[in-house]
Amino acid sequence: MKKNGWLLLLFIGLGLIGGSLLAQWLKDVPGLSFLTRTTNLSWSPAADLIVLSYDLTLRLEVSLLSILAAGAAVWLYRKM
């Protein structure tokens, strides 16, 4: 099977989503709070160019568990 960059991005995206879902499910477990604590990253570009205006907000909530899951996804990709 030929590896490509899009497949790697898919694996990383699925790893981040899976890790964040796991963090949501485990957030009530007191001993795992260091894995499920999230850090918010946001970016809000906006412009008003008289003819065209846009406002876009991108938000990323990253936890240690989602980073570990993305790392596992990269490892699985390399093992393919």
C-alpha cells in the first residue's frame, strides 16, 4: 500500500477526535484529571474589504490524551 500525506492527516485527525472523545468520557474520573484537562487555542481572522467581508473562528481544544492518541495514530500509520 502506498502511503501519502492525506492518509497521514486522516490518521492524525481521527487520533485527535478519538482522544478528545476519550477525554470527555473520562473527565469525571478524579485520578485522570491531568490527562483530560484541555487547553484552548483559537484563531479569529476577519476582514471588511467593502465588497467582501468575512469573519472566521477556528477553535482547537487539546488535551494530553488527544495528543497521545494522535501520536498513536502516527505510529499506526508508520506500521502500515
